[in-house]
Amino acid sequence: MTIKPLGDRVVIKDVETEETTKSGIILTAAAKEKPQMAEVLAVGPGGMVDGKDVKMQVTVGQKVIYSKYAGTEVKLDGEEVKIVSQKDILAIVE
């Protein structure tokens, strides 16, 4: 199944990262806070949103940092993804 966001919406998927403490203990995803870094899976067309012309600044495949409580979680083909507004994306990671 594919998902096509509308307006200034972006579909993202959290990037899973393992962290190792200084003493060598590996922290799993369950033992730490959810990451705020994600990969862009789909991007809406932009256009007129709330009376303003919105140009999309992210593209599919980019890694981004988003606001902590942003978006709506959706299960798509057994995978958890989030749909966020472009204004909730804080930075592009290069």
C-alpha cells in the first residue's frame, strides 16, 4: 500500500539507532527515548495552505529532525509511520 500526503504534509519513519554507553552497554530502542530523527518516505504537493503559498523544502529519502510531539502515528503495511506538517520539521540532516 502507498500513501500520498496532501497539502504540506510529509510521511516520515523513525530511524532506529542503537546507542552504546561509555562502559559498552548497548541501549535498545525500548530502553531509551524515541528518536526525533526520521527518513522522509513521501512528500505532499505543497500549494495553498491556510491562505499561504507553501513550497515543499524536503524530498523523499532525506533524513530530518522533527518536533518531539509532532504528527499523527499511522500503521502502514505493519510499519509505524508518522504524518507531520512541514512546519513540524526542524532541520534536514546532511
